Amino acid sequence: MRDELSINKELLMNHIQNTYGIIVNKMKYVPVGEVAHSYILYANDDTKYFLKIYCPSRLVKKSAGKLYNSHMIAYQLYHKEQIEQITYPIKTNNGEHKSKFRDVELVIWSFIEGKMATEKQRRSKEFLQKLGYLLGRLHNTTDNLELKSSARFSFDLKFRTDLLLSIKEVTACTTSKDKNYNKLQKLIKQNMNTILESLVYLEELSIKLKEKEDIKLVLCHSDPIIHNIIVDKEENLHLVDWDGAILAPFEQDIWFYLNDEHIEALFQSYRENMRLDTINEDIVVFLFYERILADLTDWIHRILFEEITKKQMKNDFKELEEDIWPVLPKMKEIESNLRRNIQLLLQ
């Protein structure tokens, strides 16, 4: 979750009017996401839009190569494939999907009226049925879209260097008056063995999976977690946040839900749009370990090396304590459950 950006809103609204032809009356900050700063735009014709502002940062730099193509994919999905349960980027007056405002880039998206999906909704069979159908429909568009320049999934551990650098930095100092530094150091040291053992295990999986030549790639959203799903008043699901759209193994979009109670409902409806013969256990486990360690890297690297506000520091520690530290001691247990559920699904 990003802290609000310090920016001249009047100048920004003038830029939007000149570049997009949208007259904005009001901007409301939305504290969601890790890569961009987000706002709801209220236009003078009562239309709402969703604005994402990308400031220079490690995460934006890491995503820069695929952001533009990801946004083009979302545009094609809505306008060419007529998948209306997604957001899509609004083009500028010159037909571009993004624009430059001073030292930042921004993208304006269509707005979905509704609320973010909840854990309670996720636990229902109906929710997973709808999600499975939507993901199957998405994956089934792979051969219909222009994807030549799209990012392709790899089993490389792109976060590895930054993770090891961050660990080295946070454990090197023996005394410090910085309370945040000391807090982070304590947390890292408590989980050091698990982190390093998980990294070694992930490296082994990476080598193993790189040797496989028959892994089929499909168009994936890449992060269809409940935070990126909007439920409208008719209970329809909408996928938002298309920054990471990528050609990847289909497991990229479904592994998040494999330990859910009604996972069979997701796959039953998924098969209405896409054939499903098998699920690769090693790919699922790789994605799980990679997600935890990459997220860990993102937060501790930002805390250590980026100039952030006290509020952003507090938010980052909150995310670490809620999403990472409780999971690290249970990595093997979660892996075991993932493998077991895959086997049950394939029986």
C-alpha cells in the first residue's frame, strides 16, 4: 500500500484535460497497490476514471519493460475480445495508453463500480465458480491477440541479488539508534534460516523447471487475488490492475486458490472455456515460494534503500507483519497442502 503522492493536483488536472480531453472536477486518493499511486477521478460529465501514477522507484523500474504491453493487452481484451469484466486503459488524444507529467508517468483506466472482493466472498463456491469461468475465458484468448512483444514468464529469480543485498545490509550493523532498522534486523534474524533455505530450494526448482521444454504459455493476469477483483452490485467479478499481464503457465493465475475449500468449483467452471489435463505441482510450488520471497525483497529493500515517509514505513512494516512473517514458518506445510490438493483435483 502506497502513501499518497505529493503532487500539484491543479496542474495534473490541467494536464489530463489537455492530454485526454477529460475535465476533472475532483481527485480522491486510493491507498491500494505497491507499484503505483492511485486516484479516482471525478469528471464534469459524472464519469469516473481510475488514475495510476508511476513514480521512479525500484518496483517501477523492474516493471517498466512490461507495463506498456500489459496495458495494450487489457485494451485488446476489452475492445477486441469483448471481455467486459475487466478494466482497460483510456487512450490519450494521440492514441497512446500513457502520458508523461513532469517526472512521472500516468495511465487512466476505466472505472468499475463496486467493492473489492472479501475473504468471506472468496470462501464461497459461487465466487470461485465465477472466477474460474473468467480466468478460463481470459486464457482462451491467447491465440487471438497481438502478443508478439508481450513479456514472457521465466523461472529466473530476478529478486535474488536484491534480497541477498538487503539481508547483508540489515545484518551488518551491530548497533543502531534507528528503531525501524533494529526492528527489521530482529525480524530478519528470527527468520534467517527459513529465508535462506527457501531461497536454495527455489533455486533448485528453478533449475529443474528450466529444463522442461513442454510448458505451455497462456495469457495470464498474473495477480488475480481478491485485492484485484471488484464485485459489482449484480455480484459479477471484474479483474483490475493489469500491470502484470504476461504469457505464462496457466498455473500463474490459479495457484493462489489451490488451498481453498471449494477449489474444485473453480476448475469445473474453468474447463467450460479451457481444456485442463494436468497441473504441474513444481510450477505451483515455485510460484508460491517466488511470490513470498519476492514480496519480502520488495518491502525490505524499500525500507532500507528508498527515501520514504514515516507513514510509508509504517505501511511497509504492517504488510510484512501481516503477509510475510506469519507465512515463513509454514512454508513447507503450505507446500504440502498445495501438492495434496493438486493430486486430489486430478484424481
